[in-house]
Amino acid sequence: MTPIEIRIAIAEACGWKKENPSSGTIWGAVPGGYPDSKIWWYPHQLPHYEEDLNDMYSAEEIMTDSQWDNYWFNLDPGPNGHQCKTLLHATALQRAEAFLKTKNLWRDA
């Protein structure tokens, strides 16, 4: 997946909604204009999950306890993996891929 595809897929999983800026469906809504506003018009307005650990931390908050087990496996599927260390040192991009695999949203190129 491209960085933009990753960003959009995670954002949608986290409740972001794409709106057409000329649709007028949400009166007065401006992307990023309100702290809890999860409306976007263009991908650059979304959190940069694939490159920012803080953005990935916020995405991880929506996972259930059972999803965490799968998430850890997706970060380090090896039989001798040290998952605690892997999670602590995982980059934002590694976390984004594991997150999307956990949610069954990952698409191979």
C-alpha cells in the first residue's frame, strides 16, 4: 500500500469521514477546524499514521483486547520473536502495517 492508502485506511477505521468540500452536507464543517472533527476533504488533512508515532498511538486506542494479540503477532510473526521489544521499537510505518493487517484492511501491492 502507498503511504496515502495507508493513511486513508487507518483514518476510516478510526472514524474519519470523507466529504466533498462543495457538498454542503455538513454546514460549517472545516477539516481540522474543531478538535473532535473527523471530516476530511484531502488526504493531507488526515493524521500521518505511517510516519508519526503519536498518530499511531491514537489509532491503537481503538483496538480491542483480542485485537492486541493479533497486532503483536503482526508486528513480529517469527517463532523466536521478542514481541515486547519489537513493539517498543516499532516504527510508525511498521505499526501502521500491523494495524491494518489486524483489521483485515491491508492490501499487498
